Amino acid sequence: RPYVTLRSVLGDLDINTHDALFQKDVRVYTRGNGNLFTDELAYKNRQDIVETHMPVTIVRDDIKIMGKSLWYSLKKEKMIIKESRTSFLETGGGTKE
């Protein structure tokens, strides 16, 4: 798995299941796989799934993806983003859609 740094205002960890819920200004930074921004993010340890039902933004290199929710299986490395919109960022700060 890639190196990940996660930051949020609030976080809750169930010490029995190792499920976690992060809330308010959630930011996930990865080495080489982009960055994710949302207001709530849940990790379900048993299923090895990360998900949010809040608006989400992912930025990687020159691509910005925004969606209404996200589901990601860490085991299968499969991601589903509902109602997504993708922008291609130009060098120099502009965007191209």
C-alpha cells in the first residue's frame, strides 16, 4: 500500500473493530497516488473499505475529480465515485474541462 497521511478535525476509532470515522476538513495525502479532500471519511477494517457519502475531491498530477460520494476497496484497488466530474489542470494555473 502507498504511504498515506490523513488529517481531520475529528476522528473516532473503535478499538474493538479498528473501524474509524474522520470528520470535518478530512485530507488524505498519498505518495504518488494523489490527494483526497472531503468532510467525512469512514474506514471499515473488516471489509478493508474506505468510503464517504459527502462531496469528495481527488487531485492527482494534472487531474481533478469531484464527486458526490466515494467507495474504495483497498483489497481490490477499485474505486467508485458517484456523479463525478473531471477537470484537467493546465500548467500555469488554468483548468481545461
